[in-house]
Amino acid sequence: MVNLIICVGMFYILHLFFKMSFSLHKVPFLEWTYTDGDTSNLTSLSSRMVLASDNLRQSLPIFFVFAILSVILDVDNLMLAQIWFVLRIAYLLGAIFNLYKYKMIRPIIWLPSIVVLVCMGCNLYI
């Protein structure tokens, strides 16, 4: 579980760089280096990466709490945590390939990740 927690942390760090990485050809690097820099010329891919990162940040604290409690309390939530991570990777790929322009694709990927988090929490409680 500890290795997976580290992988999820690295995945989050990767998310932080996606917004900038996919727009460097349209927004000069210097504009990213200060608060009032003009980053309004983002590519559509970068805009989707911003939304995917925001979505990850909404469930990431809960995942970390449940995962760390699983280690501390010696509860086997590894399979559920791996499923959550795979669903988060699928969510990112959906954003990269712009699959969310189609109706009902986003909830099909997002909702199971929330259900998995609830299951992780229930395993901790039982």
C-alpha cells in the first residue's frame, strides 16, 4: 500500500505540470513564472488538464486519509486503492482524448472511483 501511496503522490505531481506542458508553444515560459503572468492563451488540451487536476484534487485528500489509515490499522484496502488509481488514470486519459464531450462518459469513469472510496472507508469502519 505504501508503494501505491507514493505512486499516487507522483501522479498528482505529474498533474501539476500538465497545464503548463501542453501550452508552452502558445504561452511563453516566463508568463508561467509569476502570479500576474498572462496564461489566457491556453490550448484546449491544457484547459482539459486543468479540469482533470481540479477533479483529482477533490478526491485525493480522502484517498490519502483512507490509504494511510489502512496502513496504520492494517486493513487490506490495496485492491480497492489500485482500482481507484486505475480509474483516476482512465479519467486523465478521457480528458486527454477529449472523451468528455460525449454525454455520460465522465460519470461512467468518475462515479466508480467515488464508490471505491466509499468501500475503502467502509472497510476501515468494519
